[in-house]
Amino acid sequence: MSSAPAPSFDGIGIANLPNQRHKIVAKHGAHFTMMVVGESGLGKTTLVNTLFTTELSPARNYSRRHHKQLDKLTEVEIIKAELEEKQFKVKLTVIDTPGFGDYVNNRDSWSPIVDFIDDQHEAYMRQEQQPQRNEKIDLRVHACLYFIRPTGHTLKPLDIEIMKRLGTRVNLIPVVAKADTLTQNDLFLFKQRVREVIAAQGIRIYQPPVENDDETAAEHARMLTDAIPFSIIGSTEDVQTPDGRLVKGREYLWGVAEVENENHCDFRKLRSLLIRTHMLDLISTTEELHYENYRQQQMETRKFGEPKVKKVDNPKFKEEEESLRKRFTEQVKAEEARFRQWEQHLIAERDRLNKDLEMAHSAIKSLEAELDNLQAGYGRGSARR
């Protein structure tokens, strides 16, 4: 009985390394952290649910958002989920930032967002310095979607300010929210103005790398770059089109705005960038660029193992601190005015008493003079007798 022939291998096997890597990644899965930043009511939660075709976060009731005006704080909420497709698992973390840009005075409203990103780099760097590094907690943000309100004009100063700060810390991806509220011509002009402002202000945004050795991938990357900022429509509801198709979208009197129709919005391009084609590049860029920049900056200014210097002033309470300082200054001024009134009253009372004393001295001297005259007159009369 002849034995089965041994499988033949061509070469030494280096070309099989990608297959080995595929097995390792498939076994361990991946984790991806995405942050969404923008004003309330721009559809951040809806877009996240639409991207991953599941309800990661319930819709918010924005009718009561103005009841929190006294807080004036930008919050940071963490949503975690595990997604599976064809037996491949991804641990997804979504960072939401409710409260950003919702107030009349939005000064320093970006500080909690920026601090959170820096804190995740700091926490990961501290874990790398520990002897045991088996179970590291990694919440470094791999992609940040910044939602731009579809005003039809251009970026607001608040948008420019926070985008400058985010672009140096994270892979920033600007998106135009609720693109179905603008006509195609207005949307084209608006995106062009946004791109001009981004270039003029030197804002760093994520751009997919162009691989010259793969013409198809290079063309796809250039198409994604030309679409930035992505115009998006978010909806988890199924609606029926006039031709009978059942699609995700929004229904209006004039027709249906389809989420996955590239003639209506750039949702499919954005999903391709985040998940299908460039998720690993977003992760590696965070690791090799943004985290390394933070690590290098900190290592140049701190000793090994030295904790990060905390800011003395907390931006969250800066407005309250200024209010207290103003109130204290007003109280001090009021007390000073009261003391000046008392001082003037005491000076007037002193002058009055000095005047009365001088009059009393004058009266005493006058009486003494009269007494001397009487004594002198009495002495002369006695001498005549």
C-alpha cells in the first residue's frame, strides 16, 4: 500500500506570511475606537447606528437639553459593543461628546474632549512602562468624526478652533451632517468652502494613503480624498422608494433620500473609509503617528515614570471661578466704600470735637481773664480803704 504523497511547497515559505497573519488577526479579532464630535441634533447617534447596522445607542431626547444650560459642561460618554461578521469579531468603542457647542458661551468647551484624547495616550504610555503588560486597556481614539452643521455658508469659529486641536491628536474626519437639507448645488459649494477654510487655517485631517503599486486602490483613495468632507444622511428606518425598493433613508414629499445612494450622499464612501478599506490604516496611524508624537513630547519634558503634571486651573470650572472672583471683587469694593464713609464720618466728628474743644479753651481763657480783672479790681479797692 503506497502512502499519500507529501504536499509540495514552492520556495522557502516567506510568501505564506500574510496567510499566517490573517489567521492571527482572525483568531484575536480587532478593536476600534471612534469618537463623534458635534453639536446636538446633528444625527451623531443615528449615523453610528446606521454605520454598524445595529442600535449601539438609543436616540436622545433633545427637547430637554436646555434644562442643562446651567451645567455648561461637555460630557464624554463611552459606548462599547462587540460586532461579528463571518465569524470575525471587532470590539467597538464609540466615544460620544454630548453638550459640545450647545451654549451661548462655548469657550473651552473643547477642553474635555482634548483632555480625554491626551489622557488615553497617557494611560497607555503608563501601562507600557509597567513590568506586567499582558492586559493593557487601550481606549486611544483611532478616528474622530467631526459633524459640521449644514449652514450653507462655511465653518464657524468654534469649528475651526476645535478642529485645529483635534487634527494634531487624532485622525480627524470632517462630515457634513444632514446633507439632505441642502440642494446638490448648495452642498457642492458648501463642501468647497469648507475645504478652502481647512486648507487656509492649516487644519490637519486624515487623508487615505495612495498606493502607487495598486492602481485600483489608489483610484479609490483619491476618490475618498475628493469626497472630504463627507456629506452624510443617517437613518435606521426602512422606507419604500417610488419604484418599490425597500431602503434605509428618509421620506419627504418630494421623494426619498437614500442613505446608501451615492447620488444622494457620501455614506458608502465614509463607511468604506472607516471599515472596509482603511480601518487598519487608521489604527496604525494612531499608533505610529499620534501616539508616538505624544510619547516623544512627554518623554522630552518628563523623567521616566514621572506622573503627568496636572493643570492647576480646571477649565470646566473656570467660568464659575471667574464669577466667584467677580463677586469677591464687588464685595471688597463695597466694603472699601463703607470704610471710606466711616473714615469721612470719623474725620468730620474729630473736626467737630476739636472745634468744640477750641471753643471751650477760648471760653476758659475768657473766664480766666475776667477773673484776673475782678481780682485786680478788688485789690485796688482794698488798697484805697
